[in-house]
Amino acid sequence: MTLCVADGFPLDPGNLYRAGHLALNEYLAEVKAADPYVDDAATTVSGTRILGSPPEQQVQAACALLERLAWGLPILDGRSGGVLARLWALKSLAACLLRRGLPFTGADLEFALDQAASLATGTRTGNLPYGTLVPWVPLGLLLNRVETFAADSGLTDVMRASLGRLLPPPSTPLLGTDDLRIRHQLTSLLGGTTPLPLVGGQAWVDAALSYAGSLPREQQESWEALIRHAAQTGAARPSAKWSREAERLVDAVGGDVFQERVLSWLPLSLDTSHLSTKGMLTPEVLGKVDEQVARHGEEYRAVLISGLSSRVLEALRQHYQPNAAVLAGLIWCLSHRDNPEVCRAVGAAAESYYRKIPGVGPFWVKGGNACLFVLSRLSGLGALAQLSRLRLKVKHSAALSQIEAAIRVAAERAGMSPEDVEELTVPTYGLDESGRLSEALGDVTAEIRVLGPHRTEWRWTTAEGRSLKGPPARVKQGFAEELRALKRADKEIRSVLPLHRDRIERLYRHGRRRPLNIWRERYLDHPLMGQIARRLVWRFHQNGETSLGSWFNGSLVDSADRPIADLPEDGEVELWHPMDSSPLSVGGWRRWLEGHRITQPFKQAHREVYSLREEELGTKVFSNRFAGHIIKQHQLNALCGQKGWTYHLQGGWDNLHDSIARTHLPRWGLDTEFLVEAREDLDAASEMGIWLYVATDQVRFMRGGEPVPLEQVPPLAFSEVMRDVDLFVSVSSVGNDPAWIESNPPPRYHTYWEDYALGPLGEMGAGRHEFLLNLLPSLAIAPRCSVRAPYLVVEGDLCTYKIHLGSGHVVMEPENIRLILPSNRGAEESAWFLPFEDHLLSQVLSQAYLLAEDARIADPAIRRQIR
């Protein structure tokens, strides 16, 4: 008897596959001396030698492998990781060999099946669970070889007996899609009928089973065959062979019927009531939580419950995994149904599947990916429109990469650029050119008006022209479905307007000019985009000259209200930036906006400009202008997504390594990096282990992976990036939060908080200061106010107040005692006009109106502080 030096396998001299075992001895010896885990046998010398040997020798090695696995798996318990690593290496080599069309004889397959069956039935191992086979033995590949042999020669009695031993009892729980596929293979080989791979309890499954059960037997069998085929979705996308069979099975049940049924099941798949009925947190479980809390402290309760919930939820997901496999396959089948109804339904399902569940993550990533596959295969602008909408609305980073790839594929197939796709696929939602959607509901007309980048207004009028406050009862009862459709349209319009606003603002990075006729069609005259584009200033290029214009009273005008005439159709248009013009021209457009009371969707005429500073010339390739701030990480992450930056939340698993927010500037071929890092002395984390706070560091510009000297960065690129970073800091700094200092941070951060909350103004605060100087004389509270940087000073009847223009903090003179005001207390924004959106400036003005009449404040909490 020979012992393998690598794992101690007792090799009998009479072993039929001795030559294969000797080759495995060399392979395992090499594995033991190398990396502990070998994922690819071809990366080893001995593995390459086996894979390159004659086919008959490879069969020897394959059978020896299965015998070695059958011998080694039962002794995993109590063994070191080295044994596990060698079994892993055997699995890798077995998979390579069984994928090949090797010349297995009937005797070889009888031996191989017996080795696998001995594990499943415990004849050699005592009592090894069936589930041990699935991750370790490439059983599906072995059954593929058996299927090939059976097709030519039939099954032998020995094979049939081993297959029967391999088939687990019906009550054995499924372990995933691979297990499901293997059971189907076993049942088919034995000539039996596989039970439907569905687990009742989910709304869509119960509806599907009920529907199938109501059909005549022949139709029921067609649906069952389709469902079994749909369950075989182990790969990321369907193979050509799978798709051909799916198309045949869909035809068998009827394409229109299939579409109707599956589209009715998609909304039901979002139902989560089956989770709440499983007793995720029973009284017994909560009692154990109470015991742990009594032992470790009340502050652990939320963490304990969160951990229990997530574990139970994961167990439930495993329980219902077969359902997920079937539904993903049914969604794939929709790629053969190319029509607008499928586009809309699949797009809506994808958005819901990628929706994040707090504390868990995306609802169902695989389902979302299946929907993306379908949309990438459908033709026409309908599918492209859904993909473009998903790119704007989905936040899941991995999904966004897949959406981008799907858009590129679909755009290339349609002969367009991704940018053209974005512009061409913006829906109109039935709006007219003025941004109104009207529908007659009996004798009442409902009208939705777009008022800005995120606001709509409803109006109700009778046939006689009388205004109503809302829909009368006869409309609610007689036109319920139409009313729901209008509400859905209104909700969708309000949700996509800010996304398209942000997309237009990012045109500064692209620097893309458009022909005048295309710009009119896609922006100015588009029912939805026009509500944004008509509030902006545009730069027109014609015959080597440029002019600026904006929309007012039905035509394009300059800042003196003179119509811009004779624009040639071959002219080009781009979004105007204040850096392109003189201060005199910029001032003219600011006065024009204020005079016509036009609020721009984002700061354009009043946009901050950031120039290179002397100290940045000294640091050469990085800027420390915004370094050293303490910011809230979740807010940073949200702002990055809004502004087109990529950022990944950090947590305890990152070992305090630096993380980087990145964005690409295609106009200049530059990449930008904004570095942040966790601080050990600010170790506050969420229940999911994500750091609540991070510290800011350098800003760098890169090209080809190398840093670019700041003086070589185009001024517009530098200004736009620094403006984004300033926004990240000014919005998410802990200095904005009056309560943060009360949370007892380390003393070193008290000075930072004071300096930020009440210190000198940055560029954004300075812009507010400049604007207030011009705005203040027109306000009703002007006699009581003055602007003294960094504050707006308000003289009340009871006290004098200073409102910081960078943080919004309020202090009372003369001792500079802080005054905490509820964020929703103050005057309505209708008391003033702003030509741009600035939430902090609106908050400052609201507080000023409140404090100017401090003697009339009724809130006892505020009055107590003032006294």
C-alpha cells in the first residue's frame, strides 16, 4: 500500500485507477507547497501535465479524483485548513476534467457514480448530509457525462442504482439553483417527473400555482415545463441554447398569455408580507435579547435585534431561493416579447428590485440584472428610455455599471451615442409645450403644471370655468383609474425633474455643443426639458461669433430684453458659464434674472468661481483648500451621487484606509480625486458598521493615472471641481449641526467646530454675503438688518442676533450665546425672491424674519433661550 505524501490516501496496488492516483500525488504535493487555495488547476505544473495528457489518462485522473474526494470529504471535521485547501484543489481539477468530452466507458461511469453515491447515502462515511456534495463534488458535470452515455447506450442497472442513491428524499431542502438543476438531471435520467421548483408562501408564487392548477392538463404541463426550464438560471445571463429552448416553451404556452401572466406576477414579487408571517422576532427570541441586554447594557439592544433580523431574513431568502431562480428565468423569457408594455413593466420592476432596503441592501439584485438583460435585448427607443431612466434613478453602484454597459450596447445597435440616447429618450408625460398636462374627467378638467425643477401644481376647473380646490366626489368615484394615472404621472414628473436638472448641469464637464435645431427639439421645445432649459442662459455660436440668450415671453432675448434674431440653423449651442464672460456681462444677466423674477434650476449667473491660490501653486499637484474638515459620511455619499461622483462608504472593515471620491471630466480627459479618511478618535459607526464621520484631505487631478500640476488644469475644470468639493464640505460638515458639539467629541474637534460654525466665510458663504447686500434693501425687514461678514445681523426688540452665512448658526449679542431654532420656524419663502436655489440662504432669511419680531415669538423653548 502506498500513502500519498500530501493527504495520506491509502493507495492499494490493485486499484484500477492507480496511475491517476499517482498523478494526483504530484498535483497535491505541489498544491501543499504553493498557495493554500488553487482556483485553477492549469496554474500548476502538475495540473497542466494532467490536463495535457492523452484522453484515457485524463479519464484515469477523473475517476481517481472522485475516489479521492469520496475518501477526503468525510474527514473534514477536526482537520486543519491544509486538508480543506487540498480538497479545494481536487475540486478545481475535477471540474476541468469533467467539462471535457472524455471517453468514459460504462465501467468508468459506474465507478464514478458509485463514489458520489457512497457520500450521499453515507455507506462509507457514516452520516454525511446530502448538501456536502453540492459545493464539493462537480456532480452536475458528472451527470452531463452520464446523459451523453445514456443517449447512445442507455443506463446500466449499476448506474441506475447509483443515481437512485444520489437522488435525495423529496423533503430534503433545496440548497440553491445548482442543487435544483442537479435534482432535475437525476429525476430525468431515472425517468421520473420533477416537482415544480417553487416554494409556496410568496404572493407571486401562490398566484402562479393557482393559475397553473386551473388549466387543462395539457396546458398545465406546458407551463410546468417552462417553469422547470426557467429555474435553470445559474449563469449571469442565458446561453443561446437556453434561449432557444425558452422561446419554444413560451410559444407552447402562448406568447400573449405568457406576457400577460408574467407581467401580472412582477408587481406581486415585490410583496414582502411572507416575511412578517414567519415570526422573525418571536417572544422567545426577544426574551433572549432581554437577557443579553441585561448582561451587556441597553445600548446593545438595537444591534442585537438588527443582527437577529438580518440572519433570519437571510435564512428566508435561502428558503425562497428556488422562487427567485424561476422568476429570473421568466423575466429572461420576456426578451422575446418586444413591445412597449414589456418595456414599461420590466423597467419599473428593475427600479423596484434595485431599491435599497435599510439595513439589508438592494431588494433583489439578480432580478434587477435580469430586467437589464431584457431591456438591452429589446429594440426601439422604449427600451433605451427605460435604461436612461434607470441610470438616473438607481443608486446601486454595481447596477449602475451594468446599466451603463447596457446603454452602450443598445445605443451602438441603434447607431447613436449614449449622450444622444439620454436626450432622445426623455418622456414628455403628455405635457404640452408650456409644461401643462390636462385631462377631462367628465365635466371637470384636471391640470398639472410644472412650476420648476421639482415643483408641480394641480388645478381643477368645471366646464363653466369655475375653480375647485380638488376633485369632486363624482370624479373620484367615476374616474378612479384615470385619477390614479394622473397622480402617477405627477409623481414621476416631480421625481425626474431634479435628475434631468443635474444632468444638464453636468454639461459643463462635457463641453458638448449641439446644432441649433437639435437643441431646440431636445431642450428648448421639449415639454419636460423646456421647463429647465428656458430658465437658463445659453451661448450661441454662429459665423465665428458668439451671443448669449435666454427664453422670455415666447422668444430668445439678451440681457437687455432684445430679441436674438437670425440664428442660423447650422449654428451651435452650449450651456453658458460665467467664466466665459466679463463681470459686466455676468452682472447684466444677474439683474435680468432678478428683474424678471426668474429662479434658475441651479446656480448659473450667480455661480461661484474658484481660482488657483498661491498656496496651491506651492503644493503643485494637489490642493489642501478643503482638507481637515470633519464631515458626515452618509451625506457625502448622497451628494456624490447627485453630482456624478463615485464614492464607496467606509466602515470598520476598511482598517482606516483612505477612501476616494472620484469623478471624470470627459471635456478635458481628466479624472479627479477627493481623498477622505476615517479617524480613530471618531469611531462612531452605524448599526451596519459604517463610519458616521470622515475627515477630508487632498483634491487631485489625474490623467492616465499620473497627477497633473494644478497650474496645467484648465481654469473651468478646476473651478467646477472645487465648487463640487466646497458643496460636499459646506453641506455635510459637522460644523452645520448645533447638536454635534453636544455629543462630546474629543476636545481637539471643539476648535474645528467653533471655527467652522462661526468663522470666516468660504466661497459659497461669500457669495451669499454679496447677494444679500443687493437683496436686503428690498426686504420688509431691511430696517432691522445689516450685513457684516460673516453674519447677517438682526436687531430684534429683545436682543441682537447674528446669523452665520456659512453654517446658519445663530448667536445673541453681546456674549455670543448660541440660539437653537427649529429648522421649520420662520417666514414663508414667498416673503422674498431668490434667482437660484440655496437652502441655507433660505434658512438664514427665514430665521431673520422670525427674529426681527422676536417679541411676538410664542414658542416657549425659543423664548427661554432668549431670556
